[in-house]
Amino acid sequence: MNRDAVYRLETRPKRKIDPSKYAGFKFWVPKAIAEEDQNPKTQLWRGEPTEDDQRAERFRRVKFLRKYEKDNPLIRAIADRLAACRRGNRCCSGACPECGWLLQRWFVRKSKAFISDVIDKDDQQLVAISIIPSQPFVAPDQLNHFSIDNLQRRLNFALDKIGLGAAIGGIDFSHNEDRDGKYDPIWSVHLYIITSIINEKHSKRLLKETYQSDDRIPRPIKVVDFNNSARRRSYALKTIFWRRVGYDEVKADGRRCRNTKRQRLRVKEKLELFAFLNRCGLGGRVIFRGAKPSVRRGRVKIRPPGGSYQANAKKCQKTAKNAPRKASFRPRTLYL
Ligand SMILES: [Zn+2]
């Protein structure tokens, strides 16, 4: 679509948005987005979309929602919210690609120091852990019943089991199906966590007790070394969502392996996902463990809960032994 045409699409008068009136509101999100909106929009990582790209994507999304808003007040409300989004009056909707991108940029900037000062330790391995839970099974049309808070609680419980210290990251969604109809389509949830571990094998084994594999998800846990680059940090909060179509591939040497193709979401899937993202909010997708967003004089930083970096580093060293916690120890690390 011609970009100028996209800009002309929304001509309705802009109204003032109060993000605190919407579901999934987190006090720090509008502040972090406003702070990032003031920064020059220089590219932070290779392959990052531009401000114009994201604005055009927002207009495309509004145009798409307008097509289906008739007799659907929820879709109309999301379209109105996204249409009113602009600098100084950001909508902060989880379905807004512009606000999502600004929060992603904020995360990329602010997580750098937290990773190097709190998470990264000389005697441990700095890693990114990707988790794709096979449970709960989220069937198409059921995303609205899915609780992102419960997902975060379960994750925290699993990370407690391996005695993990501080970690930050994000949650992504895709619609998964098999090309040959081997399994029913599902909404797949991806957790991406940046943390440090002592023993990769041991951590993986314990995580697999909580996140088990099945036909649809043969490798639910992936652990890779993390180099604290902006590009790798940006993976935590993606703003574009896809349909993943899995299929069996036969290699030239006769080996069979599983492969995935990325395709656009269908209309029904887009409507369901945008409604869900709008409800859970942008802040609900961010994972903070042994970390919390702290607002001071209009600036939002990622800090250890109730302490300086140094105090938290000690705290994390105490808890980061890869062994189960004592029953009497109550973790106080989920800050949403
Ligand atoms: Zn917005």
C-alpha cells in the first residue's frame, strides 16, 4: 500500500486517551513509552523497523479493524484507541504496533545495564532461554480465556525450582498448525528469558519437568549463550505476529526433519489476537524476575526490587545456586 495513502486513511478528530482506564494497565508503561518517544529515532539494532514503518503498520491495522468493526463494539473500541494514538497521547494498547515498538526500544536501552550489572556474573553462563509450554493448550477461539498472569506465575514457579536469580524477558505469540493436518492448530506462547545459570544441563533437565515436549512441541526448551547485543535484547518484545506452518522435510541424504514456514495470520486469527493483546496490555508481556521498573523524575529504569544493583547482586548470588529452594523461603520476585 502507498504510504501517503495510509496516512490519509485516518481523518477522524483525535481524542485524549487515558491508558489507566483500560484493562491490563501498568503504571510504568505510559511513562516508559513517553520517555522513549522523546529520544531520537536512530536505529538501535540491525533490521529494526523505522518510525515510519511502525506508523504505517498502525494505520494498516486501524484500516483492517474498521472493516470488521460493524456489530463488534470491542473491535471498534480497539480501532478508535489505535486511531487516536500519537506523540504526547499514546494509546499504550497491546495491539498498537507503534506503542509496542516504543516499549521494545525502551526495553532494549534500559535492559543493557541491568543485564551487565545484575544478571551477568563471572562464575555463571549468561544465556537466553526460550520456552514454549505445551500446556495450557490454547485452541483457536480460546485465546480470550487465556491468562497471561497465570503464565507468568507458572514460569516463576518453574524458575524457582531451578534456583534461578534475576531474569528479564518477554512473551510472544504465534498461531501454529501442521501443513498436513497432523495436529489441531493452537495458539503457541513463547517465553524468552535473559538470565545466567551455573549448569546448563541441570537447568534444562529441571525445566523439562515443568515444560514437557509433545507432538506439536518437540523441543520446548532451548538454551543459547547471550551476548547482550541490542538485537538479541530486542527479541524479548516482538511487535509483529505470525502463523507458523510446520511440515516434515526430507533432506538430500534421506534424513527427515521438522521445519516451519512463516505466513501471515488470517483475518479471524488477527481479530482474536488483537483483542487479546489489547486486553492483556503491553506491560503484561514483559517478564521481570528479581527486577522491577522504577519511575524517578519521569524516567523509567529497570532496577532490583528495593535495592541498589550491588545489594541485588549479593541477593542473586545467594539464590542462584542451581538447587531447589528451602521450603521456608518465599520468593518475592514477580513484579508485573
Ligand atoms: Zn499506540
